Amino acid sequence: MARDRKPYEALMADRPEKFDPEDVNYREADSRQRCWNCLHFYVRRIDEFGVCEIMRPQDDGSVEPDYVCDYFTKDGETFPLLP
């Protein structure tokens, strides 16, 4: 029995584009503020691939845990690296 694809298509249509690394000033960290300590950073358990909710590397590679971007945040309310 085929399932209704409308809910799936609606979900996929509602996904916003992620920022490019240049948009968020993604760079190697030089302080304790690093991706691995950010609210937006996740690591897949199966292969330890790092992902970010707001940014995707252009090569679709892993987000480096020792990097950082201007949207670093621990709580989603304070952004100490935003200019």
C-alpha cells in the first residue's frame, strides 16, 4: 500500500537553505568558542560526521568541531562573536 507523500513533500518544501561558510565567517577557532560547544552543532554517532543546523560546507563535508562561525551560541540568545 502506497503512503501519501504530501506530508513528506510539504516538509521538504519548508526546509530553508543553509548558509555557506562565507556567509557566517566559518573559520578555524582561536579561542574556547568552537563548533563542538555550539547549540547548532551535532555529531552523528554512527560515523562522527559533524553537522550544523545553520551552515553547510560547500563540499558537503563534515563541520569541523575545532572551527567556529560568527553565529556561535550556547543558548540561542547570546552571540558573542557577531560583529
